[in-house]
Amino acid sequence: MVSRELLALISSGVQAWNEWRDKNPEINPDLSHIELSTILDGINFSYANLKGVKIYEAELRNANFYNADLSGVDFSIADLSGANLSHANLSDGLFLASVEFSGANLTGANLARADLGVCVIYHGLFFRASLSGVNLSHANLHHASLRFADLNDANLHGANLSGADLCAADLKGANLFGADLSYADLRGADFRNANLTHANLSHAKLFGSPDFEKLGIYDLSYLNDRSVNFSKANLNGTCLHPTGLEFILPIAVN
């Protein structure tokens, strides 16, 4: 059970809480299963146990969640823009109703099986983040950095990944049906068994060249022995031409 003293400190405001954290760096507060629904911009929850917390309409801009346990948290309508969530455990989290993650740092965070559908995460930093099995359908990941991220079996149906950095990302078995990957950096990414049906890859960077014009659009064998692995990926109806012309592939790439 969360102590009354900790709840009283949070109720006293961000400044009082952060001052207490600064004076007691050895304490990792247990705030599991509480409810937060207030303005807590800039609060220091690093190393805190926030497992199962319900965060409803809370404003947590630029909050510090470094290495915190946020597994199973309900982030309904929360604003986490600019928050530091690096190395935090967000597995099985629920991020519904357009949670705002713009500019958040999720480097090394664990988001396995989290539900991030329809979230706004443009310019988010997901370097080496674990996103296996995550739901990012229709999420806005415009210009997000997903370099070396694990997106195994992730649901990115209709997601906006335009301009995103997916260098060396693991997208094996991912669902990218109708996703926008235009201008994305896909060098070294692994798309084996991924579904790219009707995805937009126009102007995407595959191996040094910013477009597909020089590649020979119908020669996909060139892709597999280079930087990007499309082995057994389904590219049916995928747009690969910088002018927007559709490239129709009747069967999956082998």
C-alpha cells in the first residue's frame, strides 16, 4: 500500500515532491496502483514503482520516468510530450484516446504488448526500444527515431512512419498494411515475413540512395542481398516509385 506521506507529497505539488526526491535519492518510491489526474509537469518519478497506476487526463510533460516500472499502466488521455521514459518498463500498458508522446525519450524502454493505437508520437525517440507485439495501428510516428528497435510482430496498420528512422530495426512479422513509410530511413531494417500490402515506401532510403528510381523498380532480388531484408514479405500493391506510381506484386517476395 502506498504510504499517506507519499500521497501527501504528490498532492503538495511537483516542487515539493522533487525536493524530497533530491534529498532522498536512495528511496525508490512505491506508488503502485494509485490514480493520477492532475498537472504534474516535470515531476521526478525515476526508479519509482508505478505498476498498475491509472493516469487519466494527467499532464506529465517533461516528466522523468527513467527506469521506472510502468507495467500495466492505463495512460488514458495523458500528455507525456517531452517525457523521459528511457529504460522504463511500459509492458502491457494501455495508451488509448490519443495519448501525446511527441518528443518523448523512450530509449531502451520495454513496450512489449503495449496498446499505443492512435497515439501521437512524432519525433519520439525509441532507440533500442522493445516494441515486440505492440499495437501502433494508425499511430502518428512522423520523424520518430526507431533505430535498432525491436518491432517483431508489431501492429503498424495504417501508421504514419513518414520520415522515421528505422535503421537496423527488427520488423519481422510486423503488420504494415497501408502504413506510410515515405522518406523513411530503412537501411538495415529486417522486414522478413512482414505485411507491407498497400504501404507507401516512396522516397524511402534503402541503401544509400534516397529514392527507388536508380534501383530498377521490378528487380526486388536486388534488395535481399543488400541492406534491407524483404524475404517473404508481402508487398502487394505497395507504392515504391518516387512519383507515386504503384508497384503491383502479385505474390509475396521470396
